[in-house]
Amino acid sequence: MNTLIVGPMYGGKSTTLLQKMERAVYGKKRIALVRPKKDTRDYFTHSAGNELLEKFIKEGKISLFEVEEITEENAMSILDNFDRIFVDEYFMIKNVSLLAKMANEVVTNQDVYFAGLLSTSENTLFPEAISLLPYCDDIIKLLGICMRCGSDLGNYSMFRGKKTETIVVGDTDKYECVCKKCYKRVKGTL
């Protein structure tokens, strides 16, 4: 089964992924964590849990793969050797839908989770999200807390300042989670 977990920055996507990984560890599953090489942040989740993930990787309970692109070769290697596959920040990985497609065609009784943003801070869907949708059996949409008004309807990842490229890796120094009302107010459409 392929599951897509999406939401804004600070919406809990990686934390949700980590919770599912922890359950798989306790279920003695063979686990692969696939992350983009482009993500240079030195943490996995904003909430507690980074130490737990590091512990699982160090103990060999989770195998970490850092990739730029999904190829037939690395997809087959991962699918052949793991029961649960977790892809974090999927939108930063080229050809990521190949993994989902191959999981649907080749493997049975295997779960693949893809977590990441659905769209850019300008509300343009990532092509990787569009390419994954036909292969997903379940889609989980998370919301965050608006960092401006405190509403629990934070649905937008808003970039602070002027972007020079589509994907800018950053934290609260570059992005904030906002609700529709605050997003429209800042963008001047309200």
C-alpha cells in the first residue's frame, strides 16, 4: 500500500512518518528510510524524536538511503530488501513516483510512505506530488498551527522574503506556517 502524507511546513509530516517507523521497528519489520541529498538540515523532525531515529539507524533497525533520484536499480534494491519504506521530503527527489509505480506492480504486502509538501510557497503543486497521486492508496492531509494568529488551520507554507529558486531548504528563518486569512493578508489579497 502506498500512502502520501502532505501538509504545510511545521504540520507534522516527518513526525507522523517517524511514528509509523517506530511502530514498524517494534513489529520487527525491515525498514528503509529514503531522504533527499538536497535536504541539508541536521534534524529529521522539529519535535522530539531525532535521537530515537539516530538510535534506530545506529542499531541497524532502520537503513538510511540518501538519494537525488529514484532509478529502477535503487528502487528494486529497496523493494527487494525491505518490508516498510519511508520516503521523507519526497518532492526533493527526482523520479520519486517510479518507486510507487514499481511497488504497485512488483511487490505485494509492502507499505511505502511518502511525506512532504504538496505545493510550493506560491501554491503551485509540486510535479512529484502530481506524479505520485495515481499510485497512492491513501492520502493524509495534515494542518499546522498558524504562526501569525494561532489558528489551528495552518495550511500554507509561506516563504519569508524573496525566493530565487523553487525549493529553498530552510527552517523558521525562511518559512512559516499560516492560515488562509493570514496568507491572503500578507500577500495583499484580503
